[in-house]
Amino acid sequence: MSGSRPRIARLAEHIKNQIAAGEVVERPSSVVKELVENSLDAGATHIDVELEEGGVKLVRVRDDGTGIDPEDLELALAPHATSKLTLPEDLEHIASLGFRGEALASIASVSRLRITSRARGSSRACRIDVEGGQCSLVMETGSAEGTLIEVRDLFYNVPARRRFLKQTATELARCLDVLQRLALSHPGVAFTLQHDKKRVLDIEGGLDLAQRIRRAFGAELAGALLPVEAQAAGLTLSGYVAPPRLARVDTTRQMWFVNGRFVRDKLLLRALKEGYRGFLFDTRQPVAFLNLALDPSRVDVNVHPQKAEVRLRDERAVFGFVAAAVREAVRKGDLATPGAALVDSALRREARTQSAELVLFPPAAPREPFRLELHERPVASAQASAADASPAQAPHTHAIRAPLTAALHAGAGLAAGGFVQVAKTYIVRALHDGFEIIDQHALHERITYECLRAELAQGQCERQRLLLPELVELSRDEAVLVAAHVEDLASLGFELQPFGGETIALHSYPARLERPRAAELVRAIAAALQEGRSLSRERLMEEVLHRAACRASVMAGDELEQEEMRVLLERGRALESDQTCVHGRPTRIRFTLADLERAFLRRV
């Protein structure tokens, strides 16, 4: 064995700080976050941020906070030096944004840093310069009350880290995102951002959350937001969520704050998605700006150096509270797609082509006419009638529209007048200030699903038994899955049994399914079981109900009469929400008179 064994030695202070900087300072946006959070903790009411070259060349943050005393300037740059913690038990109820005492030391170790500060009430200001972790002497200078911190040439002494930075536009976008999040979570504080001497963001201190969202993300989103306000068991949830039509493919517009701190918490993200369940496609992400306030002792923020992750101590209670509050807000909101956006899109197309037409209703493929039975018949009579029918006809001969008829016989009616069916797919209804277009399949699917779920919850799910079972051939793996879930499916009202090989026999189904097509129904159930392997039993059975409701509802191309359209809409209005189908698609589009006037160029 050649050579000597390496000796253990203490790392130099500047090396330790550079290692710590790797956890705290990833890029210019990290610097912006740490410095602005310090300003907020110092009670600032106005914070100005200036950047050059996306923050790589310069990050300058000026605030009007309490400032730093001259004798504390050098100490502020020491690792783990902070004014926000004193005793170990303080870690159990942290209310400030910063507390670890790492940020300034980490930033100073990988940049050229200058701090100029004048403590509130003091007659003099002082300055300290740091380069690569080496501090100058503290010297007097002139400055207004508050603190000015300049960070130049980030990672100038760590070239490997500097090479990993992105283009200027990308780094600027990340800095802007950080500042927008801090601005949203701190109403009452004014923020400005300049990049290369150009104003990028300006949010006045007097703007409330809705106005800040409008300033940062535009009028269309801000105008559609649904307010969220809920309190229970020491938890307070406030803010806004957006209707499902504004959902995105990513989570960049999901902004969660816990006691004013921006966090990325998986529990809160799951609770938000749960609140939208049934209103939104599973592949889409809701838009939300929400603050959860609770006792600091109920949340652990000392999880990661960047302080973006937290641990909530009462996870189950928080999850249920948040999901219920979000769902209530979404349920109460107007989820109809506004026609204004469609009109604008059509006008833009027309301007481009000079010959485009405003097409509101796409043509549907020809289908066999469908008639709803509006007279009510008991199940027993339906079974008796089925005896005279062929096996293939039997499932379609029971009381198809009995539930809808009850509302009609009760004198239900819509004051807005009659209806027009377009392309045997959409129902057009006049309103006092315009009209709306309803997707008949999406609406009936929601009605069928909600009625099924309510009957199952009450233990009153009636079954429609077939005189002769319907035989449906599946693939081998689908048949095995159905056989494995026979008992679960029976609890939903579906009596399915293996019939040899890959064949499944359908013996009965929930009577609520008004027009089931046996083969489509069984295949939809099999597909739900196959695609939902990773779901819990409860969610899996819910997905089965989703698919069943979809396959047994009025379809695009089914012709409806006036009475049937009227009752369909009345039944929808009786639901918790009839504005989306169970998969999250909107059931209606609403056009106001103003939309029509814009479409016909009567107004700009």
C-alpha cells in the first residue's frame, strides 16, 4: 500500500459557505427570493428590485424596512447569524419567512456583495462590502432609512455553477415568478421590478389580492376567479380559484401560501385537485391562489434550506378542510364557458382569412333518431313489456325518462322560453340577456351520474334485471379484471358473471341507467377497471360509475323533443352543479347580448 492515508481536517470557512450556497443559491431567482424575504421580515412596505442580465450581473434590492444597526452589519454576514430565533423552542412556531441565518453568508461567498443600511430612527447609514466571502471594514455613508443590498457577478468564483445558468430571458422569467408570488402573498406591500433599466412589474401597496392577480396575470383570469373563504378548527383558507375552463397542462398557476410563505406541498396540491374532482379532466391542472393560515406550531417549515417545503402536523384534517372548501367554491361558481372568448377567436380568424364564417355548431354525423319516453312506467311493467321483446331489445324497453318526467309533471318550466336543438347535439336556450348552448350528452351524463351516486349512498339503487343475460366478449385480461371485481360491481348494481373463456354475462344493471347499450356498457366498465389499476377501491368504483353514466346517457345525434329538452334542463338545475360533465367538460356556453353585438360588429 503506497502513499499516506489522508488526514481529516476542518474545511476553511469560505469553502463551507460555498457548499452551503449550493443548497440556498441555485440561480439569480434564489438571490431575489432570499433578499426580498429579508425585506418583508424587516417590515418593509415598499420593495424595489433591479436586475441586469437576468440577475447574473446584478441583483439590487432596496427596501424601507427597519434597517440594520452598524454594529450588526458584519455579523449579518456570518453563517447561522439571525435576529429571528433565540431559543431552541422558537423552531416550533416560526412566523418569519427567514430564520436559518444562511442566506447572506451563502450569497456573499459566491458574489461581490454590498450592504448599505440605515436603521429606522438612526441619523447615519453604514456600508460593508464582501467579495468571495471576505468582508471590508464597516464605513459610514449616506442613505435613506432602510436597506440596500447589491449582488454583482453571481458565481464569478464558481465557474462550473455559472455555466449551468440559462439564457437571460429564462433567468429573468424565474426572478419575475418569484417576485410575483411574494407580491401575491403580501398585500399592503408595494413591489417594483426593473430589468436593464426597463420597468417589468409594478404593484402598488394598496392593491388587494384580486387586483394583484389582475396586474400579474391579466384581466381574463382575474375576472373569472371564484372566491374561497373558509374557517374551521383553527384553519383559515382564503384566496381564489379559477373555473375549470381555465385549467392548464402544468401547475405554474397553482400558488399555495402557508401563513404568507410560498410553499410546494404535495398534500395541498392533492387537496386542491380533490376539490375539483368531477369538474376537471384528470390530465388538467386547476389554477389557484390560496393562503392557508394556521397556528405556526402546526406546521414545520424547517424542512429544506430553501424553505419551500413544509410538513403539516394534522395532514388528514387539513386535506379534508381544503378539499371541501375548494369544492364549495367551484360548485357555487358560474362554470359556463363565456361566449366572448369564442367570438373574439372567430373574429380573429375572420380578420386573417377575410372570408371565414362564424361557425358555432359543428355538424354531427348522422345517427338514428332517438325518442325519450315521457310517460312514467314502473319497473315491473317494464319487465313485463320486455317479455314480448327480443333479447337484444330488452335492455332498452324500461322507463327511459321516468326521473325527468317527475320534474315535468310537477309543473317545472323555464321562464326564458322555448328551445332549439342544433345538429341533434346541442340545445339552444334563450336568456333574458342573450342565449346559451347546452351539450345534451354532457348534461345528461352529469344528471345520470349524480342520481346514481345519490341512490347508492342511500342504499336505494334499484336494479333492472334482464330476462336473458347479455353476453359480451372481452379481451382475456379485461375478462379476468371483471371477474376479480364481481362483488364490487354488484354493490353498484351491475350483476356480471364469467360465461366461459373471454365472455362476460350481464344479468342486471342499475335501473337509473335510462338507455344502456349492453356491449358498450360492459366494455366501458372493463376499460375503467383496466385504466384504474392504481386507484383506490373507492376511486375505482367511482370511475366505473363515470363510464356507465357516459355510456347510458343521451348521445350526440339523438333527437329530442321540446318537452324532453325542457325536463333535461330542469333536472340539471336541481343538482349540486350541472355546469360540467363528470369528466370535467363544460355542459354549456353562454353568449351575452354584448357578445352578439361584437360578433356583428355593432360594438368594438
